[in-house]
Amino acid sequence: MQATAIWQRFDLPGADVRLAQFCDAMSAQHWFTRLHGEVPWERHHLRLFGRQVEAPRLSCWIGDADAVYTYSGTRFVPRAWTEACSELRDGLVAFCGERYNSVLCNLYRDGRDSMGWHSDDEAELGARPCIASLSFGASRRFRLRHRSNPDLRLEIDLPTGSLLLMTGTTQRNYKHDLPKSARVVAPRLNLTFRRIIAAASAVA
């Protein structure tokens, strides 16, 4: 991983979105191999339009014992930290100035796996969450769009070893997704580190 972050900032009103290179391609392959083998991948079920559906990717919620998270009508109790996830969490402190207590690991097996439009705005994350997103493996296109103004949008390619930071009012004002791509045939691992706070003190 790099000693310090050189951030690329994006001009997106009402958001704070930054991109940096967390590590080089060789190190990224190292992390990919470790994470792919260590993380207990599973197929999460989500509630969409009143029915349970299988998520189009493999995932795992990892964190401190009390970092329970509710998303799309499903309550996720964290699995214990793996060695690789714990080392990456510690490495992010220098980049983000944040001590994370949980991470959502996603495995996109190829371009057919995806993530639909959503905001990470659950009460457990607080009013201004600082979310750090690490990518290892195939490069994928990441998109943001404003909740009410269709002219405000951003598309970013996330290469292997990259770190995307979303903080401030980004989740309040924007949604994001990871669309399908017929051109992508290799897998990608994505880890979004978060800080879960007590529900009683969360601000909607």
C-alpha cells in the first residue's frame, strides 16, 4: 500500500468523492488471492418490491461483534475479522483518518454480477458516513447520480488497487451502482469499510 494518499477529487455538488491508488497491481493481486481464499463467501437474499431475491454477487458482512447492520430488509450479524480484512482496515487509517469497525465484502464473479442503484444511508451509518471502498481484480465502472437532479452524475472506472472514498453528504444526495458489463470476464473483489454506530444515537 502507498505511504500517503494522493487524492483525485471530483466536482460533484453536494458530495465529497475522492479516488486514490491504495497499492500497485502486484500487491492488489496478493490481496485478491488472500481475500478470495479467506472470506466465507455467501449468497445474500434481499427484499425488493416485497419479495426475497438472491443478490447478483457473492458477499460477506465482517466486523466487530456489535456491528450489526440492516440492509434491504435483512439483518446482518457480522462474521469475525479475517487476517486480510483486519490488515486492510488498519492500513486505511493513514489514508482516511477513520477507524472502521466493519466491512462489506463483495465478489463480482464476472460482468454479469452487479449492484443496483442505492445509497448507503441506513441509520446505523450516521448522518455523514465516511465509506472507504477498495477494489482488487477486474476494473469496473462505478456510477453516481443525484437523487433529484438528473444532470448531476459521475462515472468512474475503478482499477485494481484503487481506493474510492465517499464522505460528507454524498449518501444523502446521491445514489450509486455498479452496472453489468458484457466486456468484463474476470472477477473483482470490492471491500466497503464502514463505521456502524449505536442505533439509538444514529441520525436519519
